[in-house]
Amino acid sequence: MKIVILGDLLGRTGREAAIKAIPHLRDHLKLDFLVVNGENASHGFGLAPEMADALFAAGADAITLGNHAWDRREIIPYIAQEKRLIRPLNFPPGTPGSGATMITARDGRRVLVAQLMGRLFMDPLDCPFQATEALLNRHRLGNGLDAVLLDFHAEATSEKMAFGHAFDGRASMIFGTHTHVPTADHQVLPNGTGFVTDLGMCGDYDSVIGMGKDAAMARFIRKMPGERLAPAEGEATVCGVFVETDEKGLALRVEPVRMGGRLRPEMPLV
């Protein structure tokens, strides 16, 4: 399979850039599946139902969330009905929505998409390692499951790397989200799982992780409450990765995807 996963959409510019890019990526790279992280799509905080609808209409097969999942409260009834919208699996029992879902790709192949949230410098949730172990014991690559994609939404690079190695060979691709800066360690791990510590964001990189520079800098310099953070609104860079899998669902190659804005363009050859 040929799959693209796009990093956190940051505000209007990131959202609109991704919506424009998705049809082009699907066509140019002959994609079978596309995932995007949408938890910062609404002014940097949360995702509105109409924004999710627009991403699905553009060609996203699944949308993952994260620690800002509930910032737009109207997403709660929406996620209860829309199985392609995925929140962290290790939220407490009874949380609306699902942390893992099986999605049928356009060619009929089956893809498991799940999201876990880290615990270092994040909310004290259930253990993401134990939750993933239980999930992958129920759903194994092969036997009608063609790909497993795991979004690890976490702050610490060490926790992300540990998570990747812990499930190497049991997933097609493990990708970090949340920190909004693309890392250069995209690779196929020893047992065949694709990995990258962080996809980066789809947003304006003339910013502080997507937010306007002045308000963000003031918080660090003055250490006082100040202007509310708001997304930077310059041209966005669309950031993510491309992964190609073999007949067993393991990764053959992982390459960066970057389009527009300030960062150097990257596009895989197909």
C-alpha cells in the first residue's frame, strides 16, 4: 500500500493548505490511504464537525485528534457517530468516540488506525503501552488486516522512540504528532515498522510551533499572562510522511512529504 500521513493541522492556514494538498497527493503519489491529525485545526484548539467533513470530502480516510480533542465541544456528538474520527485510545473508559477503528480503503483493503497519547509532560492517562499491547493482540497484521497505523501523540521524543521500538514488527507505521516540528529520523525499524518521531505540522513555520510569534515570545520573556495565543496566518507548509508497505503490511520505505511555505520541499518518487 501507498500511504500518506499529515501532521497536526494548525488553524485556518494549515487546514486550508491540507484540504488543497490532499487531492493532489492522492493523485500524484497514487495513494491507497491518507490520514491527517486534526486536533489543532480550529484556531489552534480542537476540531469542529464541519472541518472534519471538509477533510473527509477532500479525501482523508481518517482523522486523529489528541490532547485538544474536546476543545470544540460540538465534536462530542459528532465523534460518537463518525468512526473515522479517532481520539486517544488510552482515555478513560466511557470517553466518547473510539481510539482505534478499522477502515476499508478504496480498493477494499483493511487498515487499522489507532491513536495513543503519551504521559511524559502530558495528562496522566492510562498506560499507552499496555493499551497498544491489548489492541495488537486482538488485531494482527495479515489474515485480512493489510496495514496498522499508530499515531503516538506525545511531548517527549524519548517516549515516542520507546513506543516505536516496543511495537516494531507489529505495525506498518508508527508516527509521532503534537510537537509540530518535523524530525529527520524517518526510517524502517529493524523488524519492519516505519517510524518517525514527529510528522511536523501543516501550518505557518514563521511562528512559534504555529502560533503568532509576539504573543508566544512574550510568555517566555515576561512570564506573565498576556495576549491569547492565536495561529500565525502566513503561508503554510504541509508536512507529513509517505510510507509504502509490502504484502505483509510492513514498511518498505518511509520518506518525508513537505509542500509550500518556508520549509524545503520534499516529495517521494513513485
